[in-house]
Amino acid sequence: MAVVKPFRGLRPPREIARDLASLPYDVMNTAEALEMSKGKECSLLHITRAEIDLPPDTDTHSGAVYRKSVENFGLWQKKGWLIQDERPSFYIYAQTMDGRTQYGIVGCASVDDYLKGVIKKHELTRPDKEQDRMVHVRTNNANIEPVFFTYPAVKELDSIVKKIVKKEKPEYDFTAEDRFGHHFWLIRDPETTARIEKIFAEKVPYMYVADGHHRTAAAALVGKEKSENNHDHKGDEEYNYFLAVIFPDDQLRIIDYNRTIKDLNGLTKEEFMAKLEAGFEIKEKGEKIYKPRRLHNFSMYLDGKWYSLKAKKGTYDDNDPIGVLDVTILTKQVLLPILDIQDLRTSKRIDFVGGIRGLGELKKRVDSGEMKLAFALYPVSMKQLINIADSGNIMPPKTTWFEPKLRSGLVIHLLD
């Protein structure tokens, strides 16, 4: 069963929460971080992307960046922009997008649970990205940014959250620049806190990494490292846990994660379309944007026209957690054999576009000449994600996209 613990959160005062909170470090580059922090002296980006306070040519992985992050983290606390709560608590973090709100519980997950597989993952991680976040966690001695988990919904937890949200005023309640709403409550009642911890221990067998695989791995590995280096390790130290926002699976929705391709691998349009016919039923849809309607239906944009591609039977296996995925079908039927894109993680001929940008973004990139064609995919379901994680499989790269992204800085977990 899953271990989820309350903790003494380090949080901003209510009046600066909107300006301090930021998008996760890995959804932007340095220039974008610099732009996002303009006019926001207290922005957390000065800690999570500290290179914005250094000369423009600074290597983002240099020691100077990590040192600046630690310096700013200490300064934010000294200035009273981050203040630690007096007692361990759980928190509720809700996000509103397109009139729909999802409610997560903020707590600390167990390093041991991650190492033993109670916390399940569905993506591979890259060692270089793990190391970057490990240094950030280690040098700041804190989980500055939360990870995004899900769990099989439990009615009693839903009821507790619903009661608090209905009864109490949120600590933070704001709409960010991207027009997504963010709402945050402190759970003040010790009995409620104890009950939440017990429900997870008794009724939640597993948790799943939804988003933030590198942050999760880094947090867990730093915790493991600290335990191995502490001769007096007891197992109840703060470094044995890391910051997570945990949502019930029935409230989450995965959106599409699409592909743009630079060229046709030397083929003419006619040759390319002929090869596609081996695996797909193709229908031209004209100039109006066409969005996939169901699993195994793809949208393709090429030379100013949209097409519907329906995967033919025999090109997929609905009984295989990986084989049933549309990203698998596209890779095996198009990217590998026709376009010769052998490694989705490293190829410069393919790019990935989150569905939050809309299919108009695909059209824009192709029409500009930057890309030659684009594919839009039907979104993966939460059931598929959980089936893959439960079976010990790993999803292909760039399969899931969650929105809204968690805002970092609403609460931070110190490791001592």
C-alpha cells in the first residue's frame, strides 16, 4: 500500500502567490523563463531557472547556476517570500481548465515506494536530465517543484476533499496568464490529516507517475543517497519523502501529443501516399482542420490538405498494452519503415507538439515550410496508462500530455 505523509510546507504569503508560482522548469527554455519572470521580482523561476540572473551565455548546467539557485532560495526565505508552516499538514491543490476542475492532495510520497515499485512509472528517463534535477534537489536540500501522481479513486478521499473545498476559503485562488485557475487549501484539522494518511495506507495499493518522471527519479535518488550517507539513518527523516500532488484517476484527462516531420525521406507525395495505403484507409478531408475521432484514427496534414487515416486490422493488437497504442501504430507503420526515423528520442527530423497548442499549430508549422507533414493522434486514456504501468511496460516517447501543468512554488518540501 502507498505511503503518503503530511509535511511542514514552505509557502508564499497569499498576496504574492500568483507572482511567485511558475510553470515547471522543463516546459520552457531560458529565454522563455526570462520573459515569464519579467515584472515578477519574487518569481520562483529565479530558483528553478537561476540562469536568468546570470550572463546570457551561462551554461544552464554549470555550478554557477546551481549556486545562484541556492543563493536565491535562501534570499526568498530571508525576505519572507517563503515561510514554513508550523505543523505537518496535507494540502488540496485544484486546477480549472475549460470550466472543468480537478482536485489533488498534496503530500509527501515515499522514496522506498518508488524504489520498490509501489509508485509505478510508464516512461523511461534520461540520465543527464536525472542528474540535473538531482543536483538541484541536493544543493537546495529541498523538493522545490512537485511531481504529478495519480491513484485509483477512493470515494472517502473524494468526500473529504469535497467537504473542505465547500466549507473553507482557499489559501490561494488565482487565474494564471494561461487562463487556467489554481486553487489551494491548507488542511488544518489534525484528525482529517491522520485519516487521509490512513486511507492511503489501507486503500491505495499503488500510485502512478502521470507527469514529471525525471523529477520523481531525481527526488527518490537523492533521498536514497542521503540515507546511505547517514550513519544514523532511522527511516523517518524528511529526505525519505518527496513532494507530490496526487489526483484520483477518474478526474484526469490526457490530451493528444502530436508529431511534425521535416521531410518525406526522399519520396514524392504520390509515392508516400501509396506506401501509406498498405496500413491505412485514407480519406481526403480538404482544407478544414480534421481531428481524430477515435482510437486508431489519425489526422494527417500534407500540402495544404487534411486526411483521415484509419489503421487497418492486423496493424495493431488490442490485447497488447503497447501494441494497441496509436503512437506504436504510427511508429511501426509510418515513421520506421516509410520515413526512416529510427530513434524518436534523438532524431532531428521529427518534433512533438502538445495538443494544448491545437491542430492549428500543426498546420502553421507545415505551411511555414519548417515541416513537411504532421500527424495528430487520438489521446491515450488513463486506463491505457495504468494498464501499461501495471504490466511493467514502458510507453514510447512523447505519448502523454497532461494539462494544466502544476504550478511550482505554491508549496515546497524541505529535506531536513
